[in-house]
Amino acid sequence: MYGYKGKQYIKLCRPFSTPRFLYGGSFGESYCFGLEQLPAKGDTLFITGGEKDVLSLAAHGFHAICFNSETVTIPANLIFRLSFRFTLVYRLTFLFKHIVLLFDMDKTGRESACKQEKSLAEFGVKRLSLPLPGTKEEKDISDYFKAGNTREDFLKLFIEFLDNLYSDTLIMLKSCEIDFN
């Protein structure tokens, strides 16, 4: 067994026991693992399904957080705070340019990611699907790295995701170009 320790709580994971998780202390309003380790600003923030995935991404140099499970409703006020930051002159600046859901590829993870993407659309939250079958052995980012994929492989997957995401925008902007000749 192992534990995830916060300031006023501990979450124990016992993978081969029932119940799998035990909790001690006070979690406050909502549990968010990895939040305290985030930098003041960054390019991309991944929201994953569990602590193991947050740790896997962090070990590969990516910023990530998770909530108590993929089925929890992600607090919109937290996403707002992660998306924007007010400066003293009341200008908005982005804290994270991209907030991306990176849930498990099993049925529950795919359905939850779609639901969360819709509910957080106003903040520009998008969903990235991993090229995994969704079986118990191959369903999350930890399994992706365990299968031999590297940081560079994941970066390539993410860049393809961004290219697809912004291709429609770039096509629309093409018609706005001015030919000065």
C-alpha cells in the first residue's frame, strides 16, 4: 500500500484490498492532487484520472492534476482560476494556455471526459485520447509510458492534437489574409 499526503489529509491506496482507498484527515471543499506543485504559469496542464497518472506525467516533465475520480464534477471555479489570472491593472493573462483532459481510455474514462469537456467548454478545456485499447492493462498515461513510449512520443501525440484542434481556425484565418500586391 502507499499514500498520497497533503497538508491536512492522507489518501491511502491498497491495490489488492477492498476497499481500495482509505482516507484520513480533512480534504476541504474538494480534493485536487498536484495543485500545490503547479508553477505560477505554464503552457499546458493535463487533468488526469488519478494520482498515478499525475506522477507519471510529472516524471516526464509535464504539469498535471487530478480529482478524486474521473466521475467527479470538476469545479468550474478552479478551472477558471487555472485558465486566467487577473493582474493589478485588471488585464486578463493566461495562467495555462491549454487545459487538457487526459482520462483513461476505458468506457468510464471516455464517457467522463466527453461530459467534462462539454461542461468546461467555456474555459477552452479540450480532451486528448491516447492510442490505447482501453483494457485493464492498457488504459491510461502510466500504461502508455510503461509500454515503452517516451516523452518525445507523447509530445508528438500532443502536437498532432494541437494541429487538429487549430487547423479549422487557421483555414478560416486564411480567407482573412490580405495580398498587398
